[in-house]
Amino acid sequence: MNRPEREAAVRRLMETVPVSVPPELPGEAVRRGARLLRLRRHTRRLLWLVLCAAAVAFLTWAALTRPWAEPPSATTPPLSGW
């Protein structure tokens, strides 16, 4: 489909009579959109809360167990040269 054909198709679409929308449809769409936005906002807040709780739990664990420190030796080194 080349450009003149596309322009003609668009003109035909624009010249047709617009479809009537039921009167309750816009209000329902607004309510549904508001509900979806609220749900997304609450989900995002919950995910941030879980992320922060995981970070605090990890930092607490790391501070208490200190995994970067070398563990104490379970055996003594052999004594030689006595």
C-alpha cells in the first residue's frame, strides 16, 4: 500500500459517521483506569517495602555473622623443630 492509497483510506475513515458510544462506557473506563492505577501504585509500594525489608535483613545477618572474616581454625598447626 503506497502513500496515496493510505491517504485515501484515512480520508474514507474520517468521512464516515462516528460510532455512538454508550453513555455509561466513559464513566466505567475512568473507574477501571483509576482502579488499575491504584493497584499498580499499591503493588509498587509493596515491592519497595519487600526490597527494603530484604536489604535490612541481609545487612543484619551480615553484621552478626561477618561472612567476610576468616573462621577460627579448628585444629592447631603442627609443631616442628622442638
